[in-house]
Amino acid sequence: MKLPENSFKHAIARGEQQIGLFVNLPSGFAAEALATCGYDWLLFDTEHAVGDPVTVFEQLQAVAPYPVSAVVRPADNDPVLIKRLLDAGAQSLLIPYVQNAGEARAAVDAMRYGPRGIRGFAGLTRATRYGQVEDYATRAEQELCLLVQVETDAALGEIEAIAAIDGVDGIFIGPADLAASMGHPGNPGHPEVVAAMEDAILRIRKTGKPAGILSLDPEFVDRCIELGTVITAVDVDANILLQGARAIAAKYKPAGSH
């Protein structure tokens, strides 16, 4: 059996726009339904959502038959969590809160088998198609994609050093934590934060690495695409659900009624 190709990795390397959705609902049912909606990629979150490697395993199974790429965000830059998600069959990871080149290198090491890294090997995993992928141990790295998330003012200052680490396939900006680190918690739309993000996109592009971001502001999404993001997350599944549910409730339940 051949090693599955990571179409997401190759698309962003070519500079092709990839529109994505963050998925907080830890459900195979929701994942499969969202896989039919036309997004290029879905991000299964285990950092700020309640998902874990078990629910991610089910989500990866659910979307596998559909023409959508799966990206997974571990709870931390932890080699054990990274190993478990890779063994579950995740090919693309978004590592949160990477502050410097050393932390980026640690993430790369966790993605790679020895002697190039520290990923532990297990042969009977979903990633190996239960031992059926030919030469998985020597070839897996070719189709794994590592995105690192810069989420603080200090991390923005390290963009060039992070981008220089071999094995980093893209750099993703985290607006909410960045806003907090800049003294504007809960306000990623503050002009200082917006200016910092726009500058970061340009600097990431200058390094030759793909740039990414999540924003729920359609106008800012358009601006980010104009500046050059190709890993562009445009909403969160829970936000879409709640907005729709609240709008329907408001239509039938007057304000202040119970």
C-alpha cells in the first residue's frame, strides 16, 4: 500500500489558497457533515476544544472519504501528544504557542523518526494502515506537514528564525493570544494588533514560508488574503452553530421573553 499523499502540504508549498474551518465540536458526525461543505481543510482542535486523540481518531476516519484535508492542533508542543496524533493518521499538525526557533525545532524533532528526530515507532497504527504502507518509517516525513503558531508579540520577533528551521512548513498567526500579549485582551481588531498581524504576514511571506491566520471578520480575512495568506481559516464551527441558533431564536422569541 502506498503512503497517502498530503495534498494540503503540497498545495500550500505551491502557494495555492487553502480556505479552512476550525472545528471545535469533537464529533465524527459533525466532522463528516462539515467535510461535505466545500472547505479545503478542517482544523480539529484539542487545545481550546475538549477533543483528544480518541475523538481526533474518529474525526480523521469520518472525513477520510471526502476531498478535504485534515489539520490537527495538539493541546501543546508535546512530543507524546504529537506522536499519538501522528499514529492516529494525522498528516498535518498546527503546533500552538511556538515562541522561538528552539521550540520550532523541538516540534520538528517530534515529527521525525530517528536518527533525524525522536518520534517513537509503532508499526500497527492507522498511520501505517496497520502495517500495510510500504517503507512508512523511512518515507512518512515526506507527507507530514508542520505548521507552527506564533501568538505573542515576542514570537512575532522570532519569525525569521522560526522560518529558517528545516521542517517548518508554514507559520500561522494567532490573533487572540497576540492581542492579549500586546495589552489588548479580547480585542484582536485593535489597530496596533491589526498592524502587527499585517506586518507579520508580509514578513512570513518574505521568508518563503506559507502564512496562515484565523479570523471571523470577513473584511479582515479578505485583507489577509490580499497580503498573502494561503492557510486561511475563516470561521469556527461552534460560532456558525451558535450564530444560526441565536438568529432563529431571536426571530421567534422576543427580546426579554423566557
